[in-house]
Amino acid sequence: MTIKVITKEYGEDVKQLTLYPISDVHLGSMQCMEKAFSDYLKMIGDQDNAAIILAGDLIDNGIKTSKTDIYTELYTPREQKHLLAG
């Protein structure tokens, strides 16, 4: 597995940085609010001094013994990863 860390340096001229935590998206789940999530990302992207902190459960990658119902997922795990990566 490859982990990619994306960093961004902000100059001394940046006096304020707004951090947006994102977790429990569960992309692929029928309960995922994809449109709201997409709108949220656009809102963050439209800001000059904004950053995201990812905190987990971004995709709904369940297995047969998970609490999630793998038979009702909207996308395969591969599709979920590709959609999330944009």
C-alpha cells in the first residue's frame, strides 16, 4: 500500500487559516450525502486560506462480516477510491 501525504506551505503573509475536518463520509454507502459532500468540497476549494484534515472512514469499504451491508453499496471499493481521489 502506498500512502501519499500532500503538504502545503503557507507564507508568513497568511494571517488566518481555516481548517475543515472531514470524516465519516462513507462514500459508496446508500446513506452517503454525495451532493452535500461535493458542495462542501467546492465551498472549501473556493476559499483562499482553507485546508482539510482527513480523519477516516472516507469510503464505505465493508466486507461480508462488517456492520455495513456490502450488497447495498453504490460503488465497488475501487470505484469509491477513484471517486474520492477525484
